[in-house]
Amino acid sequence: LAKTTQPISMDSYEGQEVNITCSHNNIATNDYITWYQQFPSQGPRFIIQGYKTKVTNEVASLFIPADRKSSTLSLPRVSLSDTAVYYCLVGERQAGTALIFGKGTTLSVSS
Amino acid sequence: AAGVIQSPRHLIKEKRETATLKCYPIPRHDTVYWYQQGPGQDPQFLISFYEKMQSDKGSIPDRFSAQQFSDYHSELNMSSLELGDSALYFCASSLGISAPQETQYFGPGTRLLVL
């Protein structure tokens, strides 16, 4: 399983765009990149998933360069409610395959 | 939309007691996963089931066992509880064969406190 590295913490202000970069140098051909958000004492919440290039949904964008050795989660115009831990996970998408959580990024949004 | 249901939400036990946690997946989901998250820790994978068969196994203690039933709900049985078992236990579910990719959806968790 590819190991991921992401910043331990980030600070931002309301209304700013936040970009969290994750490094995964050993990503395998069949691996997908998935981001989860977790609030204290709640279950992780799926944000976005991608394989290559750019993926966008109503919540975030995910940028993946051609070599796929890193990825960047982009949160547009964050609000106080975006304060949470963000996890980058890399792995195959097969039934029953575990998600391996590394150290996530604690994002703190201030007014 | 229906989400993953876990019961109980809170549980207090004493050392050496047993506990059973239940997970009801999202309707039509055939795969369930169990994760443990200790205080200040990241979620750790315990075990998963796909179509009622064990699929993947992580750092689950021998004192723990789990199974998935014919209606796809799952139970995590924990025996000889230790203080270190105090944690949040999350269940996640997914559709084993889905397009474009499989996504795990997490439940609200069961908070277990062992005294």
C-alpha cells in the first residue's frame, strides 16, 4: 500500500481557498486517491476521489499531476465549518479492501 | 438518504466483560468494514466482509471477532475487554461492485468506554 505524507496542520481564514497537498511517491497503477474529512467524534466523510488529472464535485476539487506522485485537495472559500481533519488515502478500489489512514491534516479556519 | 446505522452509540463496560457492536449498512451495500479510533489517534482498520465472507483483516485482536449476516448487517464481538479497548468504533459500508469506484461510507460510531 502506498504511503502518504501530508502536512500535520494548516490555518486559514474564512473565504479563502485552501489547498492541501498529499505526497504518495509509491502509488501503484491500480491505486486511486481518496480524501476524507473528519469532525471530532464523527465518522470520516467521503469528499472526493480521483485517478488522474482533475476531479471536481460540489464540495472540492482534486488535482493529480501526470506522474500521480502527489495530489492536491482544493477547498474553495472555506468557512468555519470546514475546520476538521482531512485524510488523503491511496489504494485499490476493491470490495472489502481496507482504507489505511495515515496522519491527516488538521485544518483550522478562523474568522 | 439512508446512512450506516450503528448501535449502541455509547457503551460502558468493565474490564474483562464482553461487548457486541452492531452495524447496519446502507441499503443494497454488501460490504462492511470495522475501524477503531483511539483518543487522538487516526482510524485503524480492523476487519471487513464482502458478501458475508471475511475479505480483509487488519490489526484486530484475537479477543475480537466479527461476522456479517444474511441481511448484510454485521456484529463486532469483543471479549475480555481491556482499558485500551476504549475507543470509537466505526463501521463503514460500500457496494462491492459499483461504478465508477467503490466508496466507503462511515457510520456515526460507537463510543466504548472500558472502566
